[in-house]
Amino acid sequence: MGHTEADLAQVLHTGPFHLALRAALSVRGLPLQRVQHHLAHRGIKVGVTSLSYWQQGARRPQRPESLRAVRALEEVLDLPGNSLTRLLGVGEQSEVERPPSRSYRSLLDVSDTVEALLADLESPADRGLHTVGHHERVRIGAARELLGRDSQHVVRAHRDGVDRCLAIHHGDPGCDPARVQVSALENCRTGRVRRDRESAIVVAELLFDTRLRAGETYFFGYGFEDGTGGPSAEYVRGFTYAGGQYVLQVRFDEGALPVRCRRFSQATTGAPRGGRAELTLSGRHRTVHLVEQGVRPGILGIDWDWE
């Protein structure tokens, strides 16, 4: 059913963002390819896939370049200024570039580059898997660099025929994705791998040893070996959907120990960090960890100070 101007005015007031964008596109009668063309004329590059995910609610624009695209969309779609941006819960300060940081983001905070890589691997927004448990181990080296990370992952299929998972690695500034190695450690094998040097992103397809039926659980392990980036100051994990238990462990080289470590949480990448708690390094293993029993959509992470 088509939308009217009254529908559009209402949803611009109440949100959510994706329904407002969808209504605006419907009322203005603009196909996504045409919208992309208008944005390109304004010097803004955004993929049709990204626009589609935004209006479906499968992705939320969060990065500075994405927020610039949203502000341009308000012009293209002849909407009141800030009407779409307001629904994202961000302000002008979100345009300020944050310092570069060690950040592995799941689909909650993906750049257009990641979306393009996912599209190249024919990945739907919903991959048919629910996380039951995820234990992630991160290793920081003597030069304060991210040496690597490995994951033990338990998932449950919520539809028949699921036989793979996609893992995303986002390196620290200076990372060379061409030198990042992907390892299939348990109950899976490496499929296609896509890399983007400019954004330091690696997307790897992990193929299961079996095709799951709805309701079945599956355990698999995988890892990324990096060691190519500069000093690391945090590890961040984003969650698009609610899930089960998540455990994050960070191990430091005995010759390079941070002076302070903290866990944190965020509702979105543009929101202030909350849920702060000091973490104490274990004397024997020089590790810190966090445990989240029931993951909710949002961001969890550990950051640390070297001096």
C-alpha cells in the first residue's frame, strides 16, 4: 500500500528511521538507483545496497560519511532539515571525526565497503543464525599491536539450509589486509575471502561441515592472524541482534602491559560510552575479560591506556 503525505508527516515525527525513509521514498516516487544518482551529484557515494538496508531496518547509518548521506537525503527527498537525522538519535557532534581506534564491528556498524563485500559474497541481511554463545580471545603483542584473535562460536539455525557464516575483521590503522591470515580451526573450512586495503577490512566466508535444519545448533572455531597494524587501544564488538552469552578475553605480552583497562558498552557508535568498569590484569596470564550473559543489540568492548 502506498504512503500519503500525511503518513510521511506522521512517521517523520514518530519514527523509526527506516520506516520514515521508506515512506519518503514511496511518497516521492524515487527508485533507489535514482536516489544514488542524486547523492553522487552532491559528491556523496553510497551504495544501492546500503540504501536498501537502511529502509529495511537491516542497517542503521552511523559512520560520519553515512550521516552526511542522510543529511543529503533530506534535501533529495524534499524533507525538513534534520528530520531523518533526528530519528537516528545523533547530533551535529557526530560529524566530528573520532581518533582512530582498534575496532572490530559486526553488522551494527558497517561501512559501505563492508556492505559491498558482503553483497559480493551474496550475503542476506538475515543469515539465519542466532548466537547461543561466543568466546573471543584477542592477543596483543610486544609492540602493542593486535597479533590476532580467535573465536569459538555456538549458533542455532532458525531456518533450514544454513551452511555458512561470515566473519569480519577490521584492522587497526596501518593494517595490511593482504597479510591478514584467516584460519578455520574447528568444524568449518575457509571459503571466499574479500579484502579492502583502504578500510583495512577482511571478510571471510566460513563453510560448515553440514547443512543445518531449523533449530539445530552448531559449534565452530576460526581465527584471524594480523600483526600488521599500529598500536592497539581497544577491542570493540557490535551486535545487530540479541543473542546468548558473549565472553571477550584480551591477553597482553608480558613486555607491554597497559596501565589501566576498562570494559564499556554503547547503544550505538554515536552514543556516549557507558557501563564503565575497571578490569584487573590477571597476574599469571596477563589477561582481562568481560562476560555478558544475554547480549542485546549494541556494542561491547574493552579499552586500555598504555601510559
